[in-house]
Amino acid sequence: MSEPTPPSTTSHPPSNPPSEPQPQPSTLHIGILLFPGFQALDVFGPLDCLNVISWKNPTITPSLTLSLISRTLSPVSTQPPHLPSALSQSILPTHTLTTAPPINVLIIPGGWGTRAPLPEYITYIQRVYPSLKYLLTVCTGARLAARAGVLDGKRATTNKIDWEEVVALAPGVEWVREARWVSDYGGKVWSSAGVSAGVDMCLEWVEGVWGAEVADQVERIIEFRRWRDGGVDPFA
């Protein structure tokens, strides 16, 4: 079977504002939230895009820092809390929720773990959101952001399988169901549909921050066929 070709961005009305490089702070301090039961690709898809940028763009690399943030410094597993025999992997945080340095970009992954109460994480999101330049949620990471109240009045999307439950948590959010990824009108809040859609969103965000040449370079290196029309989602 031949591989499907992503639809042309000219065949559908765009649901997201065009990505144009924006004036940036001198350094982007990036934080990624880690909690038990996070989805591996939700973290490592966007993170590997940033890794590749650091390999190939020395003028950008000094302007990036990364913090892996969790409740403690113990390894954090992808194992779903209700599936103790499931295959899983662990990652070591670099900071705790209380010792993390100031950040201006926060990436929130999804996964089974977003169904847990996670009160410390909700409080952390609420605390850092006002100082963020960008908030990026992948998959059901939007559940945590919505529970924190920071998506109210914003355009957002999330995993379609868990759609009804997540949307019910936050009726004040302008949820966009037919979307692979969404950026809010102000460009601060970005969200994606499930799992692999986080890479599409990240590449679009990279283009908005550093331009099309850098985003296209990352796309080529990771050999990923980017879905360029955020308003078309084959899984909706």
C-alpha cells in the first residue's frame, strides 16, 4: 500500500495562524514535566527535535536550557499506574517541582498518568504559567493544563480517544476537535492531538520560533513527514 500524502494546506481553511518567527527572549529555558505514567513519545518526540537543533545550529544552542521536572529526583516510569506488568521505561529528572529554575517554555506530555490527582503538578503549572513565553501540551497533557485553569478562554485540542472526558473537565476552553495541533490566537499556548501529533506541533512551533529553514532541517534529519495543516486530523 502506498504511503498517504498529507493534504495541501491550501485545500482547507487554516485553523491556526501562520507561523512566523517571533521576537524571542535571549534564552529559552525549557522545562518538561515528568509524572508516573507519562507517554514516552510525548516527551521524546519534541525533546529529540530540540536535540537535533542543538547539534546543527550552534548559534541557537547557547540560547537553550533544559530542565526535566518531577515531584522527586527518583526515576520516573512510563508504566501506567493501573497496568503494573506493562512494558515501561524510566527517565531521571534533573529538578523537582520545588527546586526547578525559572523557565519560560513548559512542555506537558500526556499519558495514563494524567488521570491521577497530581495536585503538586497542578499547583506548579498555575505558578509558572504567568511567566511563560510558551506552553506546549501533547496529547492528554492538555488535561493537566485544563485542570490548572490555564487553558480557559484559549483554543486547544487533545487526544481524540480521551476527548469527551478531557473536554468535560474544562468547558471554558475553546476546544477544537478537528485539529492535529492548535495554537492559540496569541501564540503562547500550543496543543496537539495524540502522541505522534506532538512532533508535528513541535516542528510548527520551531518554525514559529526559529524559522522555516531550521524546522525543515530538523524534519529532514529525523526523517519525519510533517503534517503541515493543523486543521486536518485523520484521527478526529
